[in-house]
Amino acid sequence: AAFGPVFAQAQPTIRWRLASSFPKSLDTIYGAAEVLAERVRALTGGRFQIRVYQAGEIVPGLQVMDAVQQGTVEAGHTASYYFVGKAQVLAFDTSVPFGLTARQQNAWMYHGGGIELFRPIFADFNIIQFPGGNTGAQMGGWFRKEIKSVADLKGLRMRIPGPGGQVMSRLGVVPQVLAGGDIYPALERGTIDATDWVGPYDDEKLGFYKVAKYYYYPGWHEPGPQLSFYVNLQEWRKLPKEYQQAFEVAAAEANLSMLAKYDQVNPPALQRLIRAGVRLRKWPTDVMKAAQKAAFDWYEEEAAKDATYRKVYTAWKKFREEQYRWFGVAELGYEQFAFPAS
Amino acid sequence: AAFGPVFAQAQPTIRWRLASSFPKSLDTIYGAAEVLAERVRALTGGRFQIRVYQAGEIVPGLQVMDAVQQGTVEAGHTASYYFVGKAQVLAFDTSVPFGLTARQQNAWMYHGGGIELFRPIFADFNIIQFPGGNTGAQMGGWFRKEIKSVADLKGLRMRIPGPGGQVMSRLGVVPQVLAGGDIYPALERGTIDATDWVGPYDDEKLGFYKVAKYYYYPGWHEPGPQLSFYVNLQEWRKLPKEYQQAFEVAAAEANLSMLAKYDQVNPPALQRLIRAGVRLRKWPTDVMKAAQKAAFDWYEEEAAKDATYRKVYTAWKKFREEQYRWFGVAELGYEQFAFPAS
């Protein structure tokens, strides 16, 4: 092997701060940013250094988009649907009720035009975005009382933020927004009747099963939620080409790794919860149907109001329909036979 | 940003040959090796150059493992189950009948100990391996006549290689091994009665629908087949640390990207096939049950004979059972409601 010209190889040392929207205690999600940082460091011989800060260390979790946009930090790791107040269309970069599964989201993003559709939308916020993790289909949430039909949802106070909360409100639920640490006491005191969170692994840590026995599935409100890495556009453009490459490929790996990690830790957590007396319940079909109708009615309303939303929604809906038809064949055909019915 | 010391950055120019087991016409699978090569090149400023050769250019597709082991080429891209003649346990590095789905295979490999379990097994062949793509659940194959029960399989001549063929032979099928280009004429002349291949996108290109109208699903014999990158161990150890990092992360990206690409191209291909008159059929439950029993009977027999197989199979079986219980809840619960039944 011949040694290349040395002058071509001089690369700067660059130090970035990456603000996560998540606490370290959500180790699977938070950890994806560390997977990225570690790989970028190793790929560049230690010269491109990204330090990850948990929510609240530099900015609160819900201010990560502003912080990246303004250059307070060079990068962030977040869920775009936190920022639907800025633009409702951002929800599709994460997940919407009855949306894509994790695999379908990846297909859309990497090969179905998803990343390209969102690039100009994020550029308007001075940001370039990369898929950066997925939880897989979440659980439907924890309920103090059994839900046997849509009627049982009326007036229920449920902690469920974002698009899921929007749809639930159309079914009569009164959605609440509470930070992670405030949920358990509210559920215990009965200030709220129910809460969503993530899935068995994360939910177990917050102990909801001690105060709300009914654990519903599936999380139709988040069938494949994607996390995203954000980078300030000026900082991105300043990077040497190889560092841009390192960031992009490390983001893809973090995306893959986080889902695989959730898939690894959720199964034993579910078994522990069941042994602890959790009552696993499937959503009644009338709830699923009413929620699906409410979701698509809402998307159509938003699409009628906003051209950018309409453009993304139209592409997404066509993609989703094709995906669903195919996944209903080989994948579902296999899984229906092979996986035990709950 | 300060410039680091130049002496630390001198990296050699390295040129590798990577032998693929696949022809360029299988562009989704073959393409994964090009995704890896292109990313490695870009990550290293053009200094680590991997040139991909299709099956037959340097060695035939089924000799890729030998070629990497002996150092004829530095790297390969293949499916480990091609080499069960060397060690039956290698099938678990790809897929076995009623095995893991693509997501579960990733969870096992990256976070469930799968990669680590296989490292010493491959080291015995002078190889280090990396997951390098997945097709997702395949289709069950093309049949000239309808299959209504296990009895209809007796004496059927079906092109189905590897572990799927092993299980099929226990159901009375006479498995045939034919290269891709030889299948269509054999099916047309009636020399064979049926064939498996991959899924809608690849199957459509070979035109099977013109001579065998029944298209069965799911491909229980390959519910989530993984491709693998192989690297000769001496060549691996000679690489600078950053180049090892570049190869490893590019392999992970290629793994993710290939599945996303299949998920992107299969849905429209399936619709085209249906419009061309293909008769989509679900495997009868008695076939699925008989195949599942035959598969696990066979695994138990192999495990009784071979300690390495037993070690991997025992770990895999436990992992699979936990996975299936969890995936039967949130994912399957969602998909059963949302995806249209075929």
C-alpha cells in the first residue's frame, strides 16, 4: 500500500455540542446520540468530537430545535413532532397515528423520497436533518380502568402529547401534557386516569404498573416513531467533506442500532411486567376504527389549509397505501402464523 | 477550529477486491456492496478503495467464502447459508425456516450477542463477518398448480436450495438446485413444478408469472434472510483503525439501506404482478404447521450432533421465543388491524 500525499490529509479538530431532547434515564433513545458521537470520533481519528448533553443541560428538551436553528448548539437529537407548533407537517418526520411502521419509515426516508421532501422544510429553519433512531410500534398506554369501547374514553384525562393527543381528543379524551417525572404521582393520585409513554422497557422504569393495571396495545398513535438528528446549516457547511460523511453514516447506524436495542430490551421487560400482574389488553376494534377515521379526517383538514403539509401528506399517503398492501402479504402472513396471539 | 498535527493523519491508499455472490441483475442485493464501497471511499477521502466484482468475475458466487478465506480477494458479500456444507451452523447467520424476521435478526446480531457468537466460528475460516443487508420476509414461491394441503407437495420438483429445501424434502418435495438463469426454462418445460426466488421485485424480472400462475406466501423458509460481508482476517488486521471503523459502519448502513430499498421496490412490483394475472395464495395452515414441525425436528437433530451448532441454536431459540412473544403484541396488534388482509 502506497502512502498518499500528506497535504490532502490534514483535517481540523472540531468540537460540537449536541443537545438531546431526552434524559439519560431514557438510555435507549439518549444512547443513540452517544452511538453517533462515538462512531464519528473513531472514524475521524478523534478529531471530530461531539459531546452529547441531556435535556436541560444546555436547553430544555423542547427547545432543541430553536437551539440548533440559532446556533446555540451545533447539533440536536430530538423528535420532530415536538415542534408541530412551528409547522404541523413536522409530525411526518417522526410518526403520526396510523402511520408507517419503523421499516416503512426507513423505506420512505432513505429510498422513498422522505429525506429529500423534508430537506427544504428544515432548511427554512436553518437545519439539515437525518433519521436517527426508532422505537418500533409503541404500546397504547396505561389505564386505571378497563376500556371496552369508545364510550369509555369520554372525559378520560390521559397524558398523551402531540398527534396522538389530537386524535384522542376527537374521541372524547381530555389530553394532558406532563413531563416524564410528573406522570406517576398524577396517575397515583388520580389527577389523570391514563398515560402513554413508550414501551415495556421504558414504561417499567417509571413504575406505572403499580398504579394503573391495564396496559393497552397497540400504540396506533405511534406505530414507528423516528427520532432525528438536527444540524445547524452553517455549521454543516463548514465541515470537511469527510466529516459530513462521518456524521451522515453514523446517524444511519444510530438509527439502525436504536431500533435493534429496543427490540432486544423490550421482550424481557414485557415478561417481567406480566409477572408483576399487569393486565395486557388489546384495543377494542371500535376504538381503533374511530381513531383511524379521526386521524385521517384531521390530516385532510390540515392538508386543505397548508400547501407544504398537503405536498408531504399526499406523497406519504400514496407511499403508505402501497406499503400496507405489500406488508399485508409476506410479513403479516408470516407473523400471523408464527407469533403467538396475545 | 485548530488544525491537528499532520503526522497523525497520514493514511495509506489501500485497494481491495470484494467478490459478490450475486449478479448485477439482482441490483438490490448486489447494490449493497456498492453502497458499502462508495461510503468507505468517501469516508477516507478516496484512500480506501474497494472494487466490487459480481459473481463469476473473479470466482463463482458459491466460492466467495473460500476466496476470502484463502485471500484470493480481501472481502466478499454473500449469504452464509450457501456454506452449510462446511458447517450447518452458518445458516443462522442468514436465516432458517421459521427463524427471525429482519428486525429480530438485527436485534440478535447487534445487541443480542449474535455477532459475537459468530466471530469465533468465522475466525476458524480466517474470516471476520458483518451483517450486510436483508431482503425482509420472502415470498413462498411460484407453483404451476395450486397447493391445497401437504398431500399436494408429495413428489413435487421444486427449485429451493439450502435450509428451505431441507425442510421441504421432509414434506415430500424433491428439492432441486438451479442457478437463476436456468429456472425459467425448466419451469416452462415442466422439468420442475415450482420455484422459490426472492420477492416481487426480483421475481418479476425473471418472468416466472408467465409460466407458473400461483404465487404463494409467506416465505416461511426465509422470514428475514441476512446477507453478510466477509473480510480476510489478515487483511482486516492490516487496516488502520479508521479504515476498520469505516468498513464496519458502512456495512451497518448497507444492511439498513438494502432492506429499505427492498421495502421501497417490492410494493409496486407486487401490484404489477397482480395486474398481470398472478394468483396470490396463502400457504394452507397444515403446510405451515408441518413445515414448522419438520424444521424444529431437524434443528434438534443437528444440535444433538454438533456442539457449536447446539450452542448457537440454544441461544437463538431462547432469543426467538422472547422476540416472538413481544412482536405478537404491539407490532402484530397494529399490523393485523391496519394492513389489508390478502
